[in-house]
Amino acid sequence: MSLTGLIRSDYRRYRAAGAGSALGVILLTQGFWASTLYRINHHVHRRLRLPGVRQAARILGLLAHKAMEILTGISLPPEVEVGEGLYIGHFGPIIISPEARLGRHCNLSQGVTLGVGGRGDRRGAPVLGNRVYVGAGAILFGRIDVGEDAAIGAGAVVTKPVPPRGVVAGNPARLISEAGSFDFVRFDGMEQDPDRQASQARRALPSAGGEAGSGAD
């Protein structure tokens, strides 16, 4: 997808979530400011090849990134891989490791950390699947996979994999249901999205579970 297409996909997430106007998203939504700057910096980081221009653009991008961190508390380094339709719902500190990966149509709430953890071959950062919801104050660290349509509860501390459609909560995080994130993640065309439809069809009824990852598919 093109740079403008990615920025538009982020913008549309806010409208799908109920934002009243385009100006409200563009002028008043700190999460959209941060994701837009990230998209530009990531594009430069990956695509710009002219040595002198690339270096100058990366320096300007770094300064802009630091300014955005100070202004919004949101740190989205250009090295992060983020799929289309990122939604950052509220103002507040969000720290994302450069090694983290996020799928399409993910939701990040305030106070979220996706950080590096682990030792040796297990050292790394989280990988979020498509349509993952991460609640306020949640901390995820280490080389863990969070399956598609999973939901991370507010304040959860997640150090183990989360299965697709898993709902985890607590410290340490435990699997509490397999209801998924379907009630929290909204985007254009979601009712016709074949991946989302297929995931919903596989959804199990809510049930108690063990630690996050104990019910992985």
C-alpha cells in the first residue's frame, strides 16, 4: 500500500470508531499525529535511497520523532513494522520497541508498552497479529506472538504467547476467554472482511483458561 493509502487507512479507523469530523481527527487526535509521522519516517527509512538526501531526511525524521514523543508521549520508531489501519485511541504514553511488529487494524490504548525481553534465542519483542486490541496500561515484552483478533486486558502483563481470539488479563496474564477482540476493533468493511469472518466462525464460547498461551491453536 502507498504512503498516502496507509495514512488514509489510519484516518478511517478513527471515523469508523465514531469520530465526528475529519478536522476533529486531523487537528485534535494525538494518536493520528503520531501514526502519520511514523508512516512518513518509515517510508523514508525503507524507501529513500539517495545517500545525502536519505541521511538528511533521517536526521529530520529523528528530530520530528523526538518532538512527537515530547508532545504526545507516543514513541513509534521508524523501524517498527505496522500494518494498515493503526488506531491509537487516547492521549498518553505508548512505548513500542523498534523490533515489535503489528498487523492490520490493531488498537493501542494509553499506557501500552511493547518491549524487548528474554535471553539468548528467546530475546525479542512482541508480534501482534491482525485486529488485536491492547487495553490501557498493558505491558507485553519478549519474543511472543499475539494471535489475530486477540484482546489484551487493561493492566495485563503478558510474557507468553496469546492464541488467536484469546482474551487475557491480570499479572501475570491468564487466558480468561476466547471471545476475541470483535467488540473492540472497528474498521471500514469489517463485516465483509473474509479473514475476520473466518476468525469469528472459529470463535469458541467464553470459558476459563490457564496462563496466556496455554490454549494456543
